[in-house]
Amino acid sequence: MSKQLNLLELHLTNFKGIRNFDLVANGEDINVYGDNEAGKTTIFDAFVWLLFNKDSRNKKDFEIKTLVNGKPLNKLNHEVEAKFLVDGAELSLKKVYKEKWTKKRSNPTPDFTGHTTDYFIDGVPSKKKDFTDKVASIVDEDIFKLLTNPSYFNEQLHWKDRRNLLLEIAGDVTDEDVIASNKDLEELADILSGRSIEDHRKVIAAKRKEINQELDRIPVRIDEINRNLPDVNELNKEDINRQLEDINSQIEAKQQRINDIRNGSEVNNIRKQISDIDLKINNVKNEHENDGKQELYKLQSRLQEEQSNLNILKSKVDSQQQRKDMNERNIKDLQTQMQDLREQWNEQNDKQFDHESSCTCPTCKQELPEEQIEEAKANFNRNKSELLEKINQKGQDLKTKVEAIQQDNESIEKEIAKLNSQIDEKKKSISSLEAKKDNLDSNVKPLSENVTYQQLMNDRQALEQKIEEIEKSVEVSVQQVQEEISALKEKQSALQIDLSKVEQSEQSLKRIGELENQEQELSKEFEQLEKELYLTEEFIRTKVNLLEEKINNKFQYARFNLFKKYNNGGLEEICETTYKGVPYSGGLNNAAQINVGLDIINTLSKHYGVEVPIFVDNAESVTKLIDIDSQLISLVVSENDKQLRIENNAKAEVA
């Protein structure tokens, strides 16, 4: 059973220029007559503002105050109150929009500080949330706008939302159903691979765009490569390589010839003599060093050995001294323990048998028998004697340890004295060796004063000068060969340039072939995409034909086109309402638009299970409204009615 909302009364106070107005409908269909700007649409605005804080055109930011010369009147409350019949139960809703004036301490005149809105449910003040929740419990705002305004679906709702709503009403068909209904679509299931039609069309569009861009770029690249191709018509790669090999062989032969000129036999003999002299010079150096420094090396070795021995002796002294210091600390510690034992011995020795505490029964406090007293006294003396003996024995043990450590220290002192004596001897030996070393250093002569060395160096210099004179005589021949090599290298560079041109041309032609193959592959891929695109369009056409029939069967007058065909066979998804073949937005008169809107509301009301009051603006253009179950409030333009006038539909016909 549908939920039914009927308007019983609507009261406006200072709302958009209407000072006071009472609309009494009693849940029935009524006509509201009035001249242009008399306030008919304001009634609809007030009704929507009360429920959803917007006007009849779904605008939230609109002026509801009464204006005089374009400025709002201040300190007026703007009120809208309505009484409804909701499934047979009355409900009163009221909103009061008012200015907020605040008086500050420093200013006796109150200042305007904003607006407030008060909410009432059945006359009881309510919070905004409670008010909103109450309205929402009756009807959802988006659904209400669809059901109360015949033009809302076609004029304010986006076409995609209209289309989705129609699919929701009629019930969608599955992709499998569409493919099964058209044998031309059999291969589409494999092409989609689980994707939706819409997603696959996006993939196709992206790939087509990418391929088109690449196809546009390939000819440009090929043209650029062709324009940069070097002229190689008269060049042969194999011939160039043969010429380069021949020139390289000639250059190598001439380089060897230069080496032969510069490395003549006379120069080689002289260089051999120089090598022999260098060997003799090295021998003189070694002999000089051995004669003058052998003794010095021996002294240096002995000096290092004696210094090492001295360091070892010093280390031993340090080790013995550390051992002695540790013994001294142990002796002090043992002597402290011995003193503690003496004090313990004296303390225990001074203790006497206590007759009163030891000879009285701890329970009854009576004196013990004589034999028990004697036994207690004997036990006391025995324990005391044993304790004193233990203390004395510990003291003797500690004394023995102290004496042993003291004897060890005496031995250590003797060892340290012996080591210090050895250290003094080592120091004397080191001083003697250092003196001998200094004396020997001062008597060693430099190598440059050696007569044999001087003669050998003079001979070597003479041979070097002779080589230089020989090389000058052959330089002319070498220069001539180098000129021949330079001429060959110029030919070599020219051939290498030609070879680079040929190789560049080969690479460019290879790249052109790759681009042409790529162009063919892309063209094939584009053709496949075109085929897939056609299949998706055929799918949409098939699906739309199925859907349009289902959807149109839900309406009495309204019909819907869900796609637009192009001459090239393409499709564009749309949602266009028509009546008798005339598009709603393209030539349909106002009366037909209103009746089509009412027809849509009839279907939507059944779909949502809700009936709400319908406001029909410009109702004067309609000779006869179609039958509808919801309450109708017709807003009729009447030039003679300067003030709003209300009549029950049963008593008056629309003018």
C-alpha cells in the first residue's frame, strides 16, 4: 500500500512579499488563481522551503524576506506552517526564520548579528535535526522533488540520472540477455573478458586515440628520416672497406719504416755501450755504499739491539714494582683482619657466666636444680674456650700469610736492585755506541767525489751526445715518410666519412621499414578496435531496444529515446522524453509537457510507493489534466485575480 501525503492547510506570514496568506485544501485538489506576480509560485516555494530549505527550483540560496525598494524589511518573522494528512494521521510542521539583534554593552542600540530558524512539530519547538529526521521519515527529499513537480524530471534532473531512474523502474537487462538476443554479438563475450560494456568502450576510446596519434606521428617521422638521408648513390660499402684496409696497411708499413730509420745499427751499438756503463755505475754505487756504510750498519744494528734490551729491563722493573705494590696492599688488608680478630678475642674472653639468666627456668621463673646449673656452667666455659681457640688459630694463619708476603717483597726489592744495575750498564753501552756512530757518519764521503763514478758519468754523457748527432742526420728521412703518412690519413678520413654516410643510410632505411611495419600493425589493431566498437554499439542498440520497450510499457503517455543515431552508424547515449514523437525539449507545447510530467509522476509514485501533493504551475495552459491519484494544486494565471483566489477543483474548471 502506498504512503499518502495530503496537504490540509498552508499558512504564509511575511514570506517573499506575502504578508499573510492561508491556503485551505483539506487534502483535496484545488486551483489557485492569480495574476502574474500575484504569488502563485511563492506558495510552491514556501511549501518546498518548509520541508527542505530550498525553493521550487531547487535553489537553497534565495531571498524569502519581504522587500521594499529592493531592500528587506527588518525585524519581521518569516513563517510557513503546514498541516498534512500522513496516511490518515494529521501532522503540523512550522518554520520561523527571523533576524537576530544583539545589544552590546558599549552601544545602547542593538546590532543585527544574523538569522536564526526555529522549528516546530505539532506545535512543539524542536531541534533542526529532529525536524529534518521527521520530514525524511515521511519522504526522501530527492524522491519528493520528483513527485511534486511535473517539470522536475525533464527540466532539472540530469539526463544520465533520468536514464538511470528509468532503468531502475523498468528493471535492467543483463549483458548475457542482450548478447543472447542477437547472434551478431556472440563473439562479444570473449572480447569483453569480464569487462563491462562501458569500461570496454573507454578502453577502446583510449586505444583508438593512442593509435591515431601514433599513426599521425609515423609519417612525420618517416618524412624526417627521408629528409636527413645522406646521398650515397655513388658509394659502395664493400669497396670503401677494401680501400680502408689497403690504406691502413700502407700507414702501418710506413710507421715501421720510421722505426727502422730511427733504430739504426750504430745507434743500437751506442745504446748497448750506455747500458754497460749504467751497469758499472750501479756497481760503483753498491761498492761505495758497502765500503763506507757497512760498519755504520753494524753499529746501528747493535744500537737498536741494546735499546731493545734496555726497554725489556725497564719493563721488568715496572712489573716487579707493581707486584710489590700489590703485596703491600694485601699486607694492610691482612693486618686489618688481624686487628679485628684481636678485638673479637678480647670481647669473647671478657664474657662471664651469667648465673641469673642461665640458672632460671624460662617458663616458671624458678631456679634450676644444682646439677643443671653445673652443666650449664660447664657448657658455657667449653664453648668460650673453643671460640677463643678458633679466633687465635685464624690470627696465626693471617700472621703466617703476612710473613710470607713480606719475604716475597724482600726478594722483589733485591730483584729490582739487580735490574736497575743492569739498566745502568745498558745506558753506558748505548752512549758508547751512539758516539761511535756519530764519528763514523762524519767520515763517510758522498758518491759524487768517487773518481771512478765521475769518469763513468762523463763517458755516458759523451755517448748520449753522439746518439743525438746521429738522430739529427736521419730526421730529414723521417719527415719525408711522415708526410706520406699524412697524405694517406687524409684519404682514410674521407673514406671513413663516406662509410659513415652509408651506415647512416642503412640504419635510416631500416628504421623506415620498422615504422612502416608498425604502421601496418597499428592499422590492423585499429580495424579490430573499430570492429569491437561496432559490436559495443550494436550491443547498446540491442539493449536499448529491449529496454525502451520495457520502459515505455510503464508509462501511459510518455515515451523515451535512450540513444541518438548518427549517419556514420555511431551511437550516443541520451535520455529524451517524447510525446507522440515530439521531443519534450524540442517543440512540445506546455500542456503536453505538464501531462507528460504528470504521467511520469504517476509511474514514479507507484514505483516508490509514495503519493505527495503535486504543484502544477501554468495550469491555465492545460485544457484537461490526465487522471492522477495524488493531490493536485494547480497554479492558474488569471489576469482578473489581482489577489490570490482558491477554489476546489470540483467547483471550478481551469480557465
